[in-house]
Amino acid sequence: MEKKTCVFLACNENYAFALANVIIGLRRYNEDLITNIVVYHDITEETRGKISRLWEDKIIFIEYTHEDFLRDLGGDIGKVPLTSRFGERFVYAKFHIFELLEKYDCAVWLDCDTLVVDRIKDFLCLDEIDFKCDCGGRIDGATKYLEAKGLLNTNKPIMKPVGGVLSFSKQCLNKTYCGVSGINLTQQCFKILKELYKYECLIYPTTSDEIPFGILTYLYDFKVQNKKGFYNTLPQSSRNSKIIHTMGKTKFWESPFSYVAFSEWAINHKIWKNISGDERQFSLRSLNFGSMDTPDKVYLFLIYYHLFCPLLPLLQDFITNNAQYKLYLKLPIKDRYLDIYSKRFQGDIFYRFALNLDGGGNAELKSKCEIQIVCKEKGKLRYFANEVQRRLDETYTPKDNRSNGEIIVYYFTKNIEIDYSDLILEFKGLVEQTCWIVEDLQ
């Protein structure tokens, strides 16, 4: 008989776009592995209809209300705080995974801020393993709970899963504790949750949805397999990942780093937009070096850094060995510009390297670089232009930038092939010819 697997998620209307993203990734890589996707929700009928189109006849929606959550807690929340974290109750909906095992041989829980990037066959508990997860994090809270309940055995290991990506086998339902079987493990999780707050066991409240699974593993001797490094990986540790989890401030729709590094999430979102008509615009956090929210900006940032990188140590050596000019780099690199200032200058006068990328598809190999001296000091523009042009060698071309017909920037520039030794020699000559001229302008 073919074994059945479900993937379990939960969210409200606000995160429907993220839910859709996970479903798209699951289908792309695992269409033959998944029997159903079960979603505990507070999502409108219209949005549910659009999500269902992502994978016809596979997705089962089960409404999970605040009243349902209160019933799960026995009608009394005790000291459990009701916060806005992931829509309040939905972070604890994962405890219902054991109820799904009544129907399925394996149930996988995924947070909606995950990205599926590969097949997950090895994560399914369809073998002798009861529980597969990313085993990690501190066990202080679980230890305090077991001590408070008089259940701690110092010879028995304690584990705590990281709660975003979990896989359980139907075998968990056959486990016994003190000779008793058939215990409702979902109810046990909610009971443990309340007691974690009652006995003040939580050093980190964000682990309140994780520790109950560790306690059950301890009490019922679940056979666990640690899938750390492959499942539930953070962006910075995702080299071998099959499911990436953007916890905290690393959300794909908030962090510019996550958004551009994992373009598959953006591709999934485009698929969702085409189906749903969702026109939301994400407000990615700003960066210290400008915006990076489109592929072209990422490409340009990387290629500018690639081309400037060999120049930086040569520039630093020149600056160090020619201290009389009092030069210093102005970092970070902004777009195609690398600016060098001098403490001998007053006002907005500086040297600049400006990259000109080859437009014929050879930007990495055949681009050029302009070497410039630039003046943005409004009251000195004309004098700067006259003095520098009079004394600088004629291979430099004078140019200006204007606003409403008025000159706002004046500069002299020379465009040469990128040979880093030649660039430094040319820069040396420019500094020697102009540093004292500019000093006369002060």
C-alpha cells in the first residue's frame, strides 16, 4: 500500500502570499511525494480559491479560529501571552501535526517564511525514524520544565528542535510512556505550553512552540535524526540547503539580502502574482550602499566590486607611500564610483575612479575606467575649471553637470583601459599635477 505524506502549514490572510510561495516550491520539486497540503487558516474564500489553483485537488484548508485555540488550551490561556507573532495562534497550530498522523504516514510542518529549493524525500519519516528536524539551540527551558515536573533523568539526553521545519512519522502515535499508550500528543503539546509559562521555564519565549516537541521526544523516546545543514537552514548557512528558513529579520520580503540572494523566492512570487493579481509592493529595508531590489542592481553591484577589488590594495599602497598628499578612500563604493579625498582640500573637491562597462557583453573583460578630479564646491567651480585646465595635461577632458542650466559639478576626466598598474600610474600623475593647484583654491 502506498504511503501517504502531507505537508502542514498555517497562516492568516496577511501571509497568504508567503503560503503560496511555499506551495509553489513544494510542487516544483516534490509533486510525486506529497499526498496533500493541509493549511490551518484565517484566509478569505477568494484567496483560498486562488491558492487552490496552485495545485488542484491537493490543498485542504481547515479554519483555525481564536476560539479553537482557546479550546486547545483547555478554555484558559493561563500565562500564555497572546502576541502578534505570526498571527498569534498560528505559531502553535503546528501541535496539531499529530492529529494529521491519524490519516497520513508522515506529516511535515513548514513555517511560511521558508523556501523549498530541492527534493525533500530524505526528510520524510517513512523509515524507522520517528522525528526528523534541525536539532539545535539551548535546552535550558526544557531542562527547567523537566526539573519542575520531577521528570529529569540526568543520564538521558535532552533535545530541542528548531521549529520551522519538522517531520514526524505515524509511528509516534504508537509510543508509550510509563506503559500507557494512545495519549493525545497534540493535547500534550498544549498542556506543556501552558506549563512552560506556569513554571517560568522559558528563558527565550520564542522557543515556546519548539520545546514541547523536545519534551515529547524525551518522554516517549522518539528516534530522532538531525537534519541540520540541509533543512531549516538560515540564509548564511544555506550552501547545501533543501529548505531555507528566513527567521526574524531575514524574511525574503523584508531583507534585501535574502530577497536578492534567493531569487527563486521572487520567481515564485511572480507566479503567485500572475495567478492572484496580488499587486503588493514589498518595502525592503534600506542598505548602507543604496538599494538592491532588482536583478540589474545586484549585477551592477557585483561587477563594480569585481572590477574595483584589485585596485583597492594598490590605491592603499599609494596613499600610504605618499603621505604628503593626505589622501584617503571614501567608502563604501557607490555605484560605479570610487572616490578619494585629501585632507589638504577644503570643501567638496576630490579624485574619482568611474567605471564604464563595456556594452557589447564583455563587461568583465573589456570595460574602461575614467580617472577624474571633481569639484562640487559651488563658489569655486569657475576658478577650479580655469586653474586646472590651464595646468593639467591636455589628455584630460573638461566636463560639467548642470541643473536647470546652471553648472553644479565641474570635472576633468580621462578614460583608459583597465590595467590596474596603469591606473595607479595615471592617478599618481593626476595627483602630482593637481594637488597643489587645488590647494591654492582654498
